[in-house]
Amino acid sequence: MMPQLAALPAGHDAATRHQRASAVPVAAVRGHDLTIAERSALLDCYATPDRTFLEIATTHGVDRERLQELWFDLFLTPYRR
């Protein structure tokens, strides 16, 4: 007898989780005056938290201090209107 796979409820597959997780950082950088390199570096910071700001900044050709300031301003400081 072959074991049957458990069926997951709709919306619990990996693609859906990935889309939900991707919406958070993309929404955070939307509407800000960022270069393509800065935006890519910020999304890289979000996707790979085990890497340092220096590693990511070097990879994307962005100033580490600027990247760190953007990260804290966009992701760690509460949004104020």
C-alpha cells in the first residue's frame, strides 16, 4: 500500500508564501527616491539576513552607510504619516 500525500489547503503552497513574503519589502521601498542599486541592495538585505551590510553594499555598488541608513529608516522605524 502506497502512502498518500497530505493535501494542503488552498493558499499554503510555497509560491503563495513566497508572494506574500515578497510583498512586504517591495511595498516598503515603493514610493521612495531610490536608485536601482539601492533598491536591489535593500531587497537583498531582506532576503539574506545572514549577510552583512558591507557584503551586500559591495555586491551592489552602494555605500554601506547609506544602505544601513535606508534599511533602518524603511524597515525598522515605524511608519509615520
